[in-house]
Amino acid sequence: MDQEKIGKFIASCRKNKNITQQELAEKLGVSDRTIGNWENGRNMPDLSLFKPLCKELDITLNDLISGEKVSENKYREKLEENIINTIDYSNKKLNNRYNFIGLIFIIFGILISVTAIAIFPSESSWGSIYSVLGTIISLIGFSKFTKRLPYLKRLICNFSYFIVFVALLITIDYIGVVNIQQAPRFSLKKITGENIIYYDTPFYDVIRCNVNKDNETFKIIKNQKYDKINVDKFCE
């Protein structure tokens, strides 16, 4: 549908009926600014307003969607074309709504994860819980964008997004261990010894030496099976 053409047609019909934008807006239950946006081609009336708008302007739906008065000999041809255009328009509006909702979920999920990392101490389980929650919410939002893809492609895209998001959280966690000297948030196992804490994460291990002392240090080693004797060597 040609928004600009339809907008000019609405303005022309309104003026022919000697109706102001304010008067038409009151009859349709919208603002005069909304009428102005229609007539300037910035956006289109909601589908629910098509019929009452046509009634107020004394035109047919076929005329409105065509953006001009349709002659009788072209009425059927235009009707079929406009039905297709209306379906396309409805689908686009629905997709835009899904995309908007998806974007809100993505942003909200990211904010939850980032806030959890920033607020909760590294050893607090709440930080991990809220980070996972943020990941799930963000994934739900991303899935809105892949709704029209074939099932297999959609599954691959959603899984890839999940992996990238988790990898980003783990990377941020790793940077925190290296640069800020803090305990890893996403450890699978935590073993506490005398002045030593061993953290087993999915991709590396962390040894915390001299716990809660002035000379406390965090040392990163490759993933390995826990061995207290070998671990003690890293703290000597």
C-alpha cells in the first residue's frame, strides 16, 4: 500500500466533506495529530479504523486502500489487489510488533545479566542465578526475530545466540578473575582447603591462595582433576 498516496486521498476526502482534522479525530476517537500523520503519509490508520474512517469520508474500503476513487469497471481488479496488499500490510505490522517485543526482551535480559554481575559479589549464587535468568529472557526475545525462519534454521540461530551470550558472560567472568582478582561466578565445583579454595569452571580452574589475607592471590590453571598436593604447589 502506498502510504503517501492514501494519506493525500484521506486529506482530499476530508476537505471535500468540509471536516477539520480535529472533527474527524473526535469521531474516530484519535488525536488530530494522528490524522495529520495519516495525511502526511508518515503512518497508516490501524486496521480497526478502516471501516469507520470510510464511513466518515463516504468512501469504500477499496477506495481507501487504492488511495483513489475506483471506477466500476476496475472495481473487481482493484479489490483482489487490495486484499493481497491488506494481508501483506497486516503481516508487516504483526512482524514489527513481534520484533519490538523481541527487542525489549533482549535489552531487558542483557540488563538483568549485566546488573547481576555488577551488583552481586562474585561468590554469591544470586549473581549466577540472575545471569542465567537474563540469558533466558534475552533468548526468548531473540526467538521473536527468528519466528518466520524454517524450524531447523530457527533452532540453529537460537542455539547459536545462546552459546554466544553464555560465552560472553564467561569471558566477562574470566576478565574479572584476571584483572580484578575475584572468584569465578560460574564454577561447577568449589573445594575449600586450609587457606586455599579451588574453583572448577567449564574451561579453566582457579586456585585462590591465602584466602582473606593481605597476600591473597588468584591463579588460573588449565582444567585438571583436583589434586590437593599439586594445588598446594601453586600457592607456595
